[in-house]
Amino acid sequence: MNARLALFPVVLWALIQTSAAAAKSVELRTEHRGIRLVGMSIPPKDAYDVELLAPGPALENVKRAIDLIYAASPFSAERIETLKKNGKVTLVYDAAFPKSRLATVIIAAFFPDFFQTEKGGDKEFLVVISRFGVKWPTDKLAAVIVHELVGHGLQHLRGRTEKDRKIDKECEALIYEERAYQDFAVRRDSRNMKQFRKDVRDKWCADFRRHLTQAGRNADKMWNYGKPDVPELLVHFDRYIADLRESGVAGKAVAAAKVKRADDLARLEVRAKETRDPDAMFLLGTRYLKGIGVTRDAGLGAKWIAAAADTGHARAQHVLGVLYSSGYGVAKDPATAYMWLTLAAKRGFSDAKVARKKLEGALSPAERALAEKRAGEWRPMS
């Protein structure tokens, strides 16, 4: 995820996506240069305050970005080919990504398990592109794809995702993005590019630069005074990562993060169990559904989602409807799914309206009427 992205909203978005639910909303599938392209169904036009590209035109933009990478950046293309040899490479356009809040800062994100429901099998190298990112100029979109797919994809391939600090993972991905901008001959004197290089130098790669200095190297010279020799820089970055491992710095940071996540989970469980707080129950349920900080347990996750839904929590009602629709964590039951989606839709949850519309064909008029009657009679648990 590059420096323009906000991590926390992305994680929350990923938490409530189940692979089955995502697959049900796929509108277009195709392939380009051996890369799977997926276009998700777009939300209603009034769901967001920007015009949404339909999957067809959006994926054409993505194809142009891929073609630019292969035509102008053999360095990046070669690494994408490496990923293809070791797993499935997929780019997903999702107009509903991210949710509306903080949406303007999120362009794309790497989600290795977006469609993966079982452990084992081929690795998944998948990037989700937002409604904003898909409209970016081709060279900028291509550079961000390199950042996410090449940078974070290679980390995933090498098993480093859980071993390295976030700041180091971002630094490395930004170095790959820098090479893409060089290959695409993007003007370096624009305000955006100056800010990009400043963020790389002073924020994400600050520790790496300090490491170069402490190792007796001229960091500015190693960075080629603003236009780095990326292959050479990556050699030194690998040494930097090795030194962090040897010194225990990376391990301690990752271990500390794991301890914090465990503590946060423990507090969340206490809050959910003792106070029956709807938000806490919902968040706990989504963690179990996706295995974030815990062993994935779809059944337990569905139970906590149901507990939150029973209080009238609109988002939980929507997710519970999706779970019943797909049979993830619960027995598949389209009628019950329709009921929960109806409740969420009545509370103004636009995604629930879309999901409910898609379910109509799976129910008879009598079944829909009964589901709506159940929704009308439903009352929140105190």
C-alpha cells in the first residue's frame, strides 16, 4: 500500500468481504497478458458523490496500464512474470472500494486473500483498484499497480509479509514505484512527484537511509541525488533487511505488533461479551470471519455478526444477509438473507439494497412476501 493510502479503512473494508460474497457480485471477468482482470458490479449511481466507471471501460483503463508496464518497464514486467509463475495474478476493479469515508486517499491495495477461501494451493497476488484509481492517468495508474503488485507481491511471495515492519514494506514498494516513474519518463519537477520523493526519503525510507549512513555510505549518493539506481538500491535494501533480522529489530517490532493485536483482541472480546456493545460484537465477528489476529472461524464470526444484527446494527444486518446468501459460516438460506438485507436497506444501507435486488431472482413472490413480513415484524433485542 503506497504512501497515499490509509491502512485502517482498507483493513475494515477487507474484514467484511467474504470470498463467496465477492464472487457473487462479479460482473465481468477477462484476462490480459496472463493477468486475470475482474470487474465488480457497480453500486447505485447515487451511492457515491462521484461518477462511477462501469466495469468494461474501467478494465480497458487497467489493460492500458498493464500494456504500458510491459512496453516501457521491462524491469517491472519481469517481476510480474515471476509472480505469474508462482501463483495467480489478479487485478480487481471495485467501484465500491473503499467505503465513502476517507475514500479520496485510497487508490489501490494489495489483498492476497480476496478470493481465497481455503489454505494451501497457489499463492494469490491480487490488487484491488478503487473508483478513483481507475480514472488516474495511465502512467500514474501503472506505477501504483507496480507498487502494489510488484512491491507487495514479491514480499508476499518471499514470505516476508508477516516478518517485516510496515515502514520497511512500504519503503521497498515505493522504490519499485520510483523505478516505474523513471521508466515511464514521468516529469520529476511536478508538485506531486516532488511530494512523492519527499515522502519516500523523509518518511517511509528514513530508517533505510539512516542505515546506509551508519554503514559508512553516502545516502544521497546511494540515492543518486534524487534519481536512484533502483536495482543497486534494492541490493542494499536486502542487506538492510538482513541486518534488521540479525539485530532483532524487525522481529521485536513485529512481535510487539502481534502482542498489541492480541491485547486489542482480548479487550474487544471482553467488551463484546460483557457490555454486548453492537460495534464491538460486529468488529469481533468480522475478525473471526477473515482470520485477522485470530484463527479464521466462519461459524463463530457469523454468531457474533448475528448478535450485533439482533440489536439493530445496520452493517451487521447487511453482512449477516450476505452470509446467509452465500452460505458462509451459516446454512445457505436466501429467504433469511432477504429478510436481513431488507432490514439493513430500511436503515439506509445502500449496499444492502444492491444485494437484496440480486437475491430477488432466487425467491418466489410468496417467499419474498414472507421475508418482508418477517422483516416488518422484527424487533431489536434489548
